[in-house]
Amino acid sequence: MHSNPIQVLLVDDDEDDYILIRDWLSEFQLGSCELEWLDNYQIAKDVIICNRHDIYLFDYRLGAENGLGLLRFAIECGCSSPMILLTGKGDIDIDIEAMKAGAADYLEKSQLNAPLLERSIRYALERKQTEQKIREQAALLDVATDAIFVQDLDHKILYWNKAAERLYGCHKSEAIGKKTAELWQEKKISQIQSAFNTLIKNGSWEGELDQTTKIGKNITVESRWTRLKEFENKAQSILVVNTDITQKKLLESQFFRAQRLESIGTLASGIAHDLNNVLAPILMTAQLLETQLHDERSKRLLPILINNAKRGANLVKQVLAFTRGVEGDRTLLQPKHLINEIKQVVKETFPKIIQVSDEIPQNLWMISGDATQLHQVMMNLCVNARDAMPNGGKLTISATNFVVDKNYAQMHLDAKLGSYIMISIADTGIGIFPTILDRVFEPFFTTKELGKGTGLGLSTVLGIVKSHGGFINVQSEVNKGSNFQVFLPAQEVKETPEIVELDLPLGAGELILVVDDEDSIRDITKTSLESYNYKAITASDGIEAIALYAEYRDEISVVLTDIVMPAMDGLTTIRTLQKINPQVKIIAVSGLVSNDKVNAISDIGIKAFLSKPYTAKQLLQTIGDVKTEN
């Protein structure tokens, strides 16, 4: 069992007992033993602290003291070796107290012999080895990135690993003994019941589950259930392994959306080709008849036929613009001139209850494009913004130089590395419901009343932007507004400063606290900061952020916090941090830059703002600016 001699410590004030036990140890079959004998309670405590023995034998009666107190002392000192209590005569109360205190066994001296002592020591050492293996296995489970837990058939948690703590935001001490319904909510209860029935029948189940955590975070997990025959004295229990695939599902959604648009485009292209073949002879015949028929009825009806045939032909052109883009005449353009033209048209034609403003930097890069088509893109988006504000509001047209780096590309499927001009058209209107946000670029999809729109506006916008090598992002909140961001590749001209990573401002080892409820955003931001000589710690919500700030207040240089978070929103988090430290330096982050948010942030003294998604350059420059503020 042991290649080295088993180190045994005997604490007993009776020398005859020592001699007897010494002789018995020499007869053991489990391996050689080296016995150290002490007859003094205080000396024994000093030796126990050294923790160098494999097994401890404590006599219950040690003068004024007793072995039970010595046993408790050993456990308090962190001694993990098995301890056996020896009693002069059987006393059930003492035996029970010994087991409660942590004794591996208790033996009555009057009935003790070599085989009994050997068996007790062997079992104690074997139990210790088994427990050590269990601890090692538990440690491995804590290293796993998957949430692993065990629940009984009543859904009460019996085991909870570190990854489960991170996924569900609940510490092990809080989770053990709780029912799963107290830690998260299943969105499809019927699916859970079906899964449970399959588990009982087959012994296992796997599938995807949509859940809402206690702090209101929506997650999707790939869940695998296995029925256990025994766990912690439970006859039946369930081992659950949950893999967080929320980000994966989001990227899949973007991919399927692009795939669906491509499929619709292919179908629409074929239909458009056939419609052209149908409309062409109708239009030509009608125009020919117009020159030959001169009666009043023909003169009245033929123009209607011709105009509607032309309207149909224009619709076909818009469909083709969506499906394969329109090349047009590409020239080198300065976007601010286009924006100024659009702004002038909008101010002259839109209702006065809509305020129009623009934000255009002086050093805006150039793009290669068709001015007419890009004019159509911006005009279409502005008209949609107008229609979304029937009772008035604010329309903001802005443009900025933008570099898509690895951070941004990982957040957005359509984004490719490179330099872009980002043109933003934001309104404070009714917004777009999440259920239809994925469909707004589909041809013929419209939320407008019959006869007030063909549903080809945004699909044409998408076709034109894609034909220019760009992409579009949409951010919207119901009753708060929408922001359409058009990204067009910037041209490498002399006026365009060359963007190189070496020019990005480096940190000096400062600690940044990153607060965001999205795992991918936290991870990417932390990686970027560490790549540029910063240190970073992360929090998934405002409550965790406040706890971390209280712990590392003197070390944290800047706090980077999202505004929209469950449990405690960003504004509340910021106010709390300012109460802890009025001088705290904070950068606010949000995906939708509405006037209300900007004003609210400004009102509490926050001047630095980042719009999601942000690049490493934007992140580092903003942090650099905030650090130098007085």
C-alpha cells in the first residue's frame, strides 16, 4: 500500500500500551510502520503542527486533557491525515463526539488486537486516498469551462462547479440546496418535462435550452443530462453539463439572416428577369398604340397602362439593385458633400417638428462610389426616420472615420478588417420591434400600410451598400429610436493618415475595470487592453463592479461600464461609484446612442462615451483622454 514506511504518531500516557501497539505494528501486512510515541499533551500539539505523520492514534485520557481535544486541535491546524481515537472502555457518547469531530475511527482498548488495529488503519488510509482522488476530480471539474452541476429528481442542487457560478452568477454556497427554478427560469417548461421523461426512460438527454438567469440575462445553453444511480447517498440524481452557446447562436443568426437574404435575392433575381420579359412587350405595345389610337377613351386609358408598366419596370430595377448591386459610375467622393446636400433637402422638405442636426469632422476620409446611388441610400434612410417620428423628434446625420479591427470583426459577421467611413442616420422615433429587426432588409417586407410602401427601400439600400463593398448595422429600441450605420470602404489617399497598430497609445500597466453583461464584449475588451500594456478585471453587472471597485479602489485607474445592464443599470452603477470615490474616472458605453442617454450621462458628470461596437483604437484613445483629465 505504501512504498515508504507508514509514519504513525501515538499519543498515550501509558507505556505498556505503547509497547503493545509497537509490537502489533511490527506484525502488520499492509507495510512497514515507523512509530513515534509521545506521552505529553503539550508536546504532542507541537509535533502535530509539523503535520509529518500518515496516521494519528490518540488515547482519550491524557491526564488533565483528553484525546478528543487533541483531535479537534489537529483538525483546526489543517491536519488531513486520518486520526483514530483509543478509549479505555466503550463509551457511546465519546464515540459519537469523536466521529462528529472528524475521527476516522474509534477503538476500545480492551478489545483491541493487531488485526483489528491493522484493519482500522488500512481503511482509514484507503478512505483518505479515495477522498484525495475525489478532491482532485472536483478540482478538474472546477477548471472546466462548461457549467457542471448535479441535481436530485426534485431539481435541488447537490453539486455546483466554478463555471456554473460564472454562467448563472450564483456562488456555490448560494446554489447548493436550492432548486433550479430559484436560480434561473426556463423559457420552455414543456421542453423540460419532455427532457425529464426521456432521461428517465433512456438514462440520458441532450438539447438546447433557452434560460433567463436570476439577474435577467438571457442565455442559450447546449445541455447534456445523465442519470446517476448514486450521488451523496441519493438513490437517483442527474448530472447536467451546460455549454454557453449564446454568442454562437447570435453569430448563427447573423449568418442565417445573410443566407436568407441571399436566397431571397436569388429568387427575386429570377422573378425580376421574367418580369422584365413580361413588362417589355406590354410597355412597347402600349407606346405604339398611343401613336395609332386617337379616340378619347384610348387617350385616357393608355397613359394609365404606360405609367403602371413603367412603375413595374422601376420596381424590377430596385429588386435587381438588391440582388446583385448596381455598379454605376464610381468616382472619388468626399462624403461630407453628400451629407450636406441631404441635410439641405431634409431641412427644406421635412416637417418643422423634426429637428435636423449633423456631426461631420473636418478630416473625413474619401470613398469611391456612385454619388447618385449613395444619395439614394441616405435619402431613403432619412425618409424612414421621418416616418418613424410622426409627432416630431430629432434626426441626426453624422459621419466619422472608422477602422475595423479584429475586435470589431469578431463582434460582427459582415465586417472585414480595413478602413471605412461610417455614416450614421439616427432618429428618436418609434423604433423597431426585435421580432422584425432581422427582416427589415428583405424585399417587399414593410410595416407601412397598404399602398404606402413597397418594402423595397431598405433592400435597395442594402444592395447598393454591398455593391460598394460595405455593410450596415442597425440598432433600435422600441419608443426610443433607431440608428442605421452605413459602413463604406475608405480610399487610401494622401490625406488619409496611415493607421498602424504601433501608433496606438500604450498603457503603463494601469488597471482598468470593464463592466458589461455580454461575455464576448468583456473578453475581447480585456484581451485588447492587455495587448497594449494595461491590466484589466471584469464584472458582469453593476453589483459585481461595485464590489470589485471597493476591493481594488486604489489600483483601478479607469472604469469602462455599459449603460444597459440587468440587475443594476449603468447609470445607477456610475452614481454608486461616484459616492465611493467622487474622483473616479468613468467611460460610459452603449449600443444605442440616444439623446436621453447622452444627456443623462452628461448630467452626472461623465464626459467620455464609447458607442458599441468599438475598435481597439477608439478604446485606447478614449482611455488615454480620460487618464489625462484633471
